[in-house]
Amino acid sequence: MKSLFFTACAALLFIACDKTKSDVKTSDGKESVANEEWKPVDSATANKAWMELATPGDMQKMLAKSDGAWSGENTMWMEDGGKPMTSTSTTTNKMIFDGRYQTSEHKGNFMGMPFEGMSITGYDNAKKKFVSTWIDNMGTGIMTMEGDWNASKKAIEFKGKMTDPSRPGKDCDVREVFTFIDDNTQKMEMYGPDSKTGKEFKTMEIKFSKK
């Protein structure tokens, strides 16, 4: 049954994408035709690729080690060289969809206000990259990131974009380094642009301890 499902998915993808031309609107509103290169894929190859994409491996197992409840010691900076603000938080991690993704629910406070956030993190077997999304109760945008595993540092090094409220309609670049110090200790470091200079600086650091 599972093999039939992935074969059907591969066939639908092939039908949806099996084209050599697409209509593209130019800056003046006119439509032009752009050529797309597409290499045909037989059903057996497509099915094998879908199975490899969907099968959890070592990277997903590494994420699963973080399942459970964690306490966080948070430090935030509003601007480069600014006074650090400290707080505490709790995080609960849980693998979902048979070990394919990990959800993380965060609770704490920010400047005296209740704070809640949630991330979904996974490892894309096809891209060979970690992927992550983040939402919280202090915004309406979604931060998306992709990251590589740095074995020497035991860290995932993410890069991505998030909504920049100070520049309506525009995103800003963000970077995150998530270090697996040991089975009971982790550290997250977030970097973003300074609102005055646009230069990158460390905006947040969270030290996690497993409960």
C-alpha cells in the first residue's frame, strides 16, 4: 500500500510538472513564454526517490534525542552593544509523523508579557539540509530557515529570512546556530541586522537544560 501511495504521488508530480514552457508576467504586465528544462523520470526511479525522501534516517534520529521537556536561560539584545535582557523559558519537543519532524513549543515572557512560540524542524533527505519554521504570539509572519550540519562543532548552522516590521513589505536575513553540547545541554544563538546600521549582531542566546 505504501509503495502504491508513493507511486501515485510521483505520478501526480510528473503530470503537474511535465511541461517545457510556462507563462511569466514581466514587469510591464505583459506575458512572455519562458522555456523550462525537464528531464523525464520513469515511475520506478520516481518511486525510489519518494521512498528515500520519506524514510527517516540518522539526522531524524539525532533530532529525536531532543524529545522531552527543557528549561531555558534566555539572553536578548535589542541593539548591537545594548544592555542584555534575561529571562527563563520552558520548551517541549516532540517528534511527529513517525519520526519525520520535531515540533518545539516554547513558553516564557518578553519584557513582562507572556510569550509563546512554536517551531517545526526536520531534515530534508533530498536537499541534504535541515529545514525549520517558526511562529509566535508576537508576530503574524513565519520565519523559514535551512541549515547544514557542522560535525566538528556538533551544530546546525541555519540561514533564513523573517519579516522586518521596521521596513513594511520586506524581509531581513537571519542566522541561527544550534549547538548540541551533550544529551542534556544545548545552545541556540540567533543573529540578525541591527536596526540602526543593518549589520549583523547576536540578538538572542538560549541555554537549554533537559529536565
